Amino acid sequence: MSGHGRYARLRIGDQELAVASDAVAQAVSVEASRPLPRRSGALASTCATPWGMVPLLDLALWLNMGHATTPGHQALLLHSAGKAVAVRVSSLHGVAAAASVSRLHHDDDPSELFQSCVRWADAGTAALLEVKRLMDLTQVWCEDNGLSWGMVTQDSDVSPVQRQPHAILNAGGLRWAIPAQHLLEVAPATALELVLPPGSHARGIGSWRARKMPVLDLAALRDEQDRTMGAKLWAVVCSGQLSAAVLVNEARQLLQLAVPPHADQFEPAMAPDGSEVLRVDVERLLRALPEAEISRGSRADHSRMASVASCPHASGAVSYLLFEADTTYATPVDRVVHVVALQPATIVQLMRGDARLSFRGQSLPLVLLPAYSCREAVNAPQVAIVVAMPDGGLAAIAVHRVTAWAQGAAVQLGAMRAAAFGEFQTITVTRAGQRTTHMVIDLDQVAYMLA
């Protein structure tokens, strides 16, 4: 047979395998596995996942594939027709398009697992792991009425696992997910004021907005070796009165990821595109770092930093551009360069994810504003807001329309907290006796991360 589709790419031992992407739920860590002794078969243990307890298969116990051990004991959680099983893997390589899928063995031997092969669009092949066939052959799965693959759940008496926006950052050859509520800013890195000796948890001490804080290499903290080289950016993170700057090679995007109730400091997770990311528990990370104590100032100092972090423009600018996307927003105007109407052809390209905007002789990256309200926009984008990014470059953010300009005494600063997003700044605008509240978005920072 031949056909096209998208498949998760993974490796078990020396073998590259493919699994249909719609059968993949999530990558999970199985460090806390629970052995279930068996005399034969591929069942290695059970593991706790956001969906509850799921049996864990190690195909290397069953087939000659090479042992699938990894430092994090990673597994891929698979599902089919309300049944679930986890398969231990050596590594994950994202989701890729298949040029064709070919049936090679036609005897339909009930004792064999693999019978088809996937040829990748970018060259190479992989054996196709069919989830239903895997369950039929191993006779291993969990069948639980509590399984809900659209909403991650625990047991019936436990609240659903939340999904929250995360910033995806590249550092040290790995992709990291920082919860958005802990991320203050992504900015060009400055020189270290103090280089710490080998064996320290931090590279050194730096300053951000007149506040001392440790500068961290996440890859080194995870693997105990320096791996983030040539970083020109850092991401400033905070939790309570503690903060740190994380070295970053590239800021990628904002994604909604599930937040498990019990996670490691660096928890493997799968992004919507099938790639592996490491979710950072910022609160646990900063509590465990002795060097983070340098960022803990007096209560007055912390209040000033929190004010700057939540409202970096409060002391200098009181003018905001109000606009609509998936909901109503406001952005400080000090980084806004221009508002441009979008041509129909550009809107089509934007929806395909490959749009550019011609502006004053330049070709600017054009990106769609993420849906911070966690719901899709009703109306298509019609205009682009051109902003100056922290590195001096220009980029454009597509929104539905610009509605108004607010400044002066008509603007009242505030803050709100949402379960799916955390704390964020708001402004309340009063006009003709009517009060409207808008979530404040720094479009220059959004553009810097997405473009």
C-alpha cells in the first residue's frame, strides 16, 4: 500500500520506528516505574502518567532490537480505541511526513509485530509500529473509563491536569519549555560581572534591571557539563523573590503544554509537533540553587522588581494601543512602529505559516498572535502591527483589528490571575462612563520569541 501521513519518529535500540501521529498521546518519564514480575513477554513494568497507571512495554525484551535504556527512562504513551500502553524508547525525533507506506509481509502472521515500512519524505525508512497490532500481540494494555485523550485526567476524584502556555527555547542543543507565568523577559545577554569557579551551579553572576542574579546553563545543570555555547540571549525567570537568567541560543515559540501534578525538575514532554521538550519546574529549580539567594533583595526591592516585571512600561509610558485578536488586548506604544493593512494573499500565506510583510523596503517576519485566551479567534487577521524588537530588528504581529488608543488618566493599571496562564498585567480604560479591561501584551517580546 502507498499513502501519505505524519508519523512520530523514534528509536528503540538500533532500530528506527514510526508510529502514526494520531496514536501518540505524549512522551512521559518512567523513572518511577513499578515492576510487575512476569515470566515472559514484553511487559517491563507499569508507569504513572497524567492519565493514570499505564503498562510499560520494553520491546527489547521481546525482539532483538538492542536495549532501549535512556538516562531519563523515556517512553511514548500510545492509545487506540480507548486503550493505552507505554513503549520504552531510546530517543524521539519529532513528527515527519511519510512519502509512502508499503506492506512488505503479506502472510499476516499473528506472531509477528512488524509487517509494513514507512519511507520518509526527506529520505530514509523506518519499520511501522501498529498500535492495535502491538496490543493484540502482547495482550497488554490498560482499559480505563477515566482515559480521556482530549483532556488529560487523573483519577476521578482528582482535578484535570491543566494546560498552560510555555516559551520554547533552544539551549545547549536541547529544547526547553519555560512556563510563561515564570518568564519575565527574553533579552540580549550581557557580560558576566562575576565568573563562578568550576563546580558551581551557575556560570556566574549578572545584572538585569539593576538586580543581581545567577546566570544558568540548563544543559549543564541537567548533564553536569557546559553545553550552552555562544548564547547571545538570556531568559529571565522568577518564582517568588528568587530570579535567575537562563542562557538561550534561540527563542522559538509559545505552546500550550500539559502540566502534570508531580513533575521532575526537568520533565520530558512532547510538543504538538511531536518533538521532545524538557519542561522546567522554575520554582523547584530556583529553590535548589544556593546562588539564587543573591537575587533575594529586601521586600521593598522585590516589590520594585515585581512592578517592573509585571509592568515594564509603567514608569515611562502611559499610552496603549488597543486591538482585537482572540480577545481584546492592549500593548504599550513605545515599541510600535506602524499599523499595516494586510493584503488577501498575505493573509492566505499567514495561515500557511510562511508569511512575510513588505515594509519600507524590508521583508519582515509576519506571525500570528498566539491565542492567550486559549480559544480560537472568531475573525481572521486584517492588520499587522509592526514593532521594534529588543535587538533592534523589526517584525510584524497579525491581529484582527486595532480599535482605539488609550492614554493618561483614562488608563488604570491592574493585574489578574488565570488558572491556565498565571498572573498577567491588565489595564482598565474609562470612556464616556464605560469601563473596559484589556490584557496587556508586550508585542515586541512576543515578536522576539516568535519571529
